[in-house]
Amino acid sequence: MVTCVSILGSTGSIGRQSLDIISRMPIQVAALTAGHSVELMAQQCRQFRPELAVMATQEAAQALREALSDLDIRISWGEEGLIEAATIESAQCVITAVVGMLGLKPTLAAIRAGKRIGLANKETLVCAGELVMEEAEKYGVQIVPVDSEHSAIFQCLMGVKDKSEVHRLILTCSGGPFFGMAREQLRHVTRSDALKHPNWKMGAKITIDCATLMNKGLEVIEAMRLYQLPIEQVDVVIHRQSIVHSMVELVDGAVMAQLGAPDMRLPIQLALTYPARQACPVDRLDLTKCGPLSFCEPDLEAFPCLALARDCAKTGGTACPVMNGANEAAVALFLEDKIGFYDIYDLVRGAVDTVPFVEKPTLEQILESDRLAREYVAEHYRT
């Protein structure tokens, strides 16, 4: 078990749940980072007393500095502060819970500093998975997934000798708030409709991604990078109850699954205690009361973002960072009520088809592809 951590994105859903777990364990907090939530960050700092607290902007950092003027906590801001939090000497583990491409550089910095990565930022592997995994191998760094689906696969693979025994990974998907709806029914759904996830309480961006099934597409790419398997060995099934968190089918036909109540604190805790386990403050799964468990194929006509993500995974190169950057920009517009539900897909598809493709990109080319994708969305969205 690690004894000191940094949390990138401490005021978000994963960050708050991580601190809930840490508050029950003999773990110190070295650094916390947040966007603009000064009041909540101040509360977290008073409770956990990190060495370093980082905000997104200089203005937010100054507001935090004033709120914590009676405490000896160093305050920083921006990307430089994020990287400092990710590499702070006292932390053994970095939980990367920031949303989007913002997490890429700090994650790489943490790997190069020899930190265990509690990975909750899927975009890091979606956009630069090959580079990140190469660096992790080079520096002997353990990446333990925090996403419930990837943690489930991680746990199932504990009982597997090597990946030659794996036939396929099966990611489960709740289907989001629009499961069962046809394309015509979805044309006029609203932001409010899309934010009503049936099983999980998450941030707005990831909740919209769940509604479009882009989140599952991102997870497919993350899984193929994390477990170094081809896209053909990563499948998705709709499982409305979110009890089976994911499965691994072995070459002999056996299927291993990880089940549990839908609570992110279990995979978060495992990322901190691995390879050990200990009691966790989550509801126990009672199979006699959870009801029937159902599984079905995703509807790729109604939810084309999942198919697009798989296509980008097959293409490789800069296709994935372009898709991800365009999706982040399009979802932001949808959350501002500036575009419709299917405009998200149309804008992402347009960016993937338009932004110049690089087969074997450097980090700089990945970041430039992300920038160009966002620029495409900004120029082409319809109000």
C-alpha cells in the first residue's frame, strides 16, 4: 500500500471519492490540484494539509492563497503547477483524475519521476497510449486503472498467467440515459436529458460521453493500450444494471467477471492498496436482491460515436487525439446549449476526416492534432 499520494483533480467526482477513501486510511496527501473551485479546495486543504495546492489560473491561486493565509501550504497554478504536483518527491502515487488532454503532460512527468499511476484520466492513453506505455515500461512504473471497467479487467487478469491466454476483453456499458431510443427519438434530446445517468454520479463531460457512448469508445481504446491487445480483442456489451463491471474471456472459453455495487471507491482503493486488499466502505453486493442481469449489443446506428472510436483505434496515429480533442470541444458546446446531440458526432467525424493525419506522431504532433481538432469544431459548429 502506498503511504503518500498526489491527486490531480481533487475537486471532481473521482478526486472527492479518492479523498473519502484516503480519509479512512493511513495515507498522507502530498499535493492537490483543482480547476476553479476555490472554496472546496480550501476545505480539502484544511482537512488533508497537503504540501502543495494547485489551481488552474493565477487568479484562482491567489484567491486560494488568501483563503489559506493561516496555513503553511505552498500555492501554485497552471500546467507548471500540475506537473510539480505530479512529480512532488514525497508522493509515491499520483491519481490522475483531471478531465481531458490536460492530464497527458503531468502523467508523463509522474511516470518519469517513478510514481505509481492511479489512472482515471482515460484521454492520456487514448491520445498517447503507445508513448505512455513505453515510458511506463522504461521507468518501471505501475499503472493501476481507476475506471471501474478497466479495474475490473485488471482484477480478472490477476488470475491469468499471461495475455496469450486472453481471447478478448469485454467492457460493459450501462447504455446511458438513452438506451433503447432510436435515432429519430434522439435528435431533439437536451443537455438536461443527457445528464441523467441511470447508475453513476459523475462530472458533466463524462456523463455526456456516456449518453453518446463516446465514453465507451474511449474506454475501448484505453483498454487496448493498457493491456496491449489489438482492437479486435476488445468488445463492448450493454449491461444496464452496472453490476458486472467488465469481463475477460479466455482462450478455452471460460469467462472471468468482476461484480460489485456501482461505487467508484472500490477501484480507487485498490489502486492505492494493490497488490493487497482491505475492507472498503462500499455497499456489499447481494445477488439475491440485485435482480436479473441482462446483456445486449450496442446500437451503433443510434450511437455512432462508439463505431467512430473503434475506427480511429484501427487507424491509429493521430486519429485518436483528433477524435478526442474534437469530442471535448463539441461536448463543451453541447453543455452550453449551442449544438444538438447529433452535432457532437458530426463535428467529431468532420474533424477526423479533415485534420491532417500523422501515422507515427511525436508528443508535439499529438498536441498539435488536438489543437487543430478543437479549432475545427470552433469553426464549424452550428448554433
